[in-house]
Amino acid sequence: MTDRGPRNTEIVLTLPPWLRALALQERRVFQSAEFRMRFAIELARQNVEQHTGGPFGAAVFEADSGRLVSVGVNLVEASNCSMAHAEMIAIALAQQAVGYYDLGAAGVYELATSTEPCAMCLGAIPWSGVRRVVCAAHGKDAAAIGFDEGAKPADWTGELQKRGIEVVRDVLGDEARAVLQQYAKSGGLIYNPGRGS
């Protein structure tokens, strides 16, 4: 008789060793949107250079103080989990750090992401409770190297703003686009659903 029940009963997503040290720097402070974004882009760059995932990095900060709360990089390939996008990892770790699923009730938090959120991450942002999203590269930049960003509303920034979430775009976009290009030139895996990557 074959056991048809679930083989796994838990989801474990593990940050790469190089990133764990950064995740522990919770007292680190980044005073401006540019410094915060430069940090998120560096996470993406290191993820590419360390061969630990896709060219995307994100971090959650206390909006007023600039204190680093959590970090995230794309772990899709390493974890065999399509949900393991940088934003999702950073949000989940921030919620664990503050001890509450609603970051909006726990304080005022900002998500800095090296590339604008895909459809999945966009859907998660309002539920996370973050009140500000800062983006570098555009979704079309990720699509240009082959990533499927999913179906997003044309005015996705307006949709977030209707929910009280401020959106700031084009912060160090050229630096983030360079990381995407570096990934493409290095032959990094473009893992789109249903495409037999």
C-alpha cells in the first residue's frame, strides 16, 4: 500500500550563510532611502556573486529611524519554493522579528526592494502592514532578462496608495539594473513557471 499523505509537514527557508551575519545586524541604521536601497541592491548583487539565488534583494526598515529589521534575497531555486522571493522573505522575517503578523500595528515600516514587486509580492504588501515601499529597477527590467513578473494592475502604485502605502520608485535604478544584467550575462537561471526552466 502506498502512502499518499504529505511527505513534508513544515516549510523551512534558510538564508545563505553569507546573509545570516547581515540579518543579525538589527541595530544597523540607514538614514536615507538611498542608503537603504544601496543595501538592498548589495543583497541582490551578493546573491548573484555567491551563486545563492536570483538577482533580487529586499530589506525592511523602521521608517523613521532607518533601523534594519530584516533582510531577504531570492531563494526560489535553493529552496524549491516559488514563494521565496526577496520581498516575501524580508516581510516574513520582519513579522517574526516584531512578533506580529501585521507590521502596521507594530510600528511604521518600510520595504526597500531592488526591483519593483512582481504580482505575488505586490499582493502580499498590503497584507504585510508595511507603510512605504521603495523600489529601484522596474518590473520591465526584470522582464527584459526573461523573468515573468505576472499580471499586475497598470496603476499598481495607485492601488497601494489607495491603501495608505506610499510608493517611491527609481531610487538607484541604474545600479539595480546592472545587477539584473550581471545575472543574465553570467547565465543565471531564469525560473519561470511552466517553462521547464
